[in-house]
Amino acid sequence: MKIKGSGETFTFSQLDRLYNNGDGTYTAIVKVYTGSSGFTGDPHGTREQWLATEGDNIPQMTSVRQAVICPAKDDIERYILIEYTEVKDI
């Protein structure tokens, strides 16, 4: 079930790249998007899909973030965030 705010911007992120650091941690490059409250597309979709279904009402990339994560020792499906920073140049 998707719940979006009424009259507010809709912000979401997508994983762009994931690197194995070789030391038990991973570095993720994440793109953050902001759309209008009228955006009804799939936040997991691509820009091409949004253009085909949303016309001019497509989300814009507002920042790129880098996250360092590691698997939780007690759960192979859960990760722990170690670091989360904005990337200036990518």
C-alpha cells in the first residue's frame, strides 16, 4: 500500500550502485529524488517509465548519497548503516 502526503513533495531514493569493500562492508551509491504530490508513478521505476506515464510530472534527482553498510551479525537480511554522506561530485 502506497501512502503519499497530500500537497507535499514526495521524496524517495533508489540504489544506483553497490560495491563490496572486501572487509565485510559495502558502499552504496544512492540517488535521492523529489516529486510533486501529484506524482503517482512507481518510485522503483526508471526515468523512462516515469516519462511514459507521468508526462511532465516526473521526480527530479535532488542529491546523491554514499552509504557504508554491513550485514547484521544476527540476521542476514538486515544491514547496519555505518556512514551516510552527501556526494559532491560523482
